[in-house]
Amino acid sequence: MYDDSKESYKEHDTTKYANKYVKLIVVVKKDLYQFDQFLDKLYAADAFDIKIVEDFSDLDASSVSDDIVENTEDTVTLLNKYIDDLPIDLEKDRLKNQMKSLYTEAQDLDLE
């Protein structure tokens, strides 16, 4: 159970999760940086599998502001912007096409 309102996870010993199946139930997550740091340590602990369960039931359309909705972008657009911002000397258009192709292929996979 992850609840950073009751406990600090900066010094949490994650080595005990090595070679185990872990289900992390997020109750309260106020400090996103601390949560990310904890997840990094948890993944580095070499667990067999880690499942993260969060409750988003308190989110509904009325709690999301209109400017957030208007400024959302699809995945391909986000990928293209990310590639444009990369400090590399590769053919970025070729990389964008490859990523778009992989994204489309992943969407078409039947995982049943």
C-alpha cells in the first residue's frame, strides 16, 4: 500500500521485493517526484512482476478543466514533438515515420 500522506518512501527498503510478485496499491500520492523515485527503486529491486493499482474514481469530466481538454494531443503528435526536440543528428522524418508505423502496428495487435 502506497500512502505518502502517512509515510515517506525515500528510505523505504525495496530489496525485500526481489524475486517476488508485487502489487502496489496507491492510496494517496501527493508527492509525484517521491512516487517516481520509489518506483525506480522498486523496478531496480528486480521483482518478477510489478502491478500498480490506482483509483481514479474521483476523476470525472466535471473535475477536468476545459483548457486541459483543449490542449490535449494524440500520441503520434506527442511522439513527433518529442523526436523534434531530441538533440540528435539523425533523419528525424524517417524516425517519425518508423515510430508512427510501430505505433499503428501496436494498436492493431490482437492480444486475446
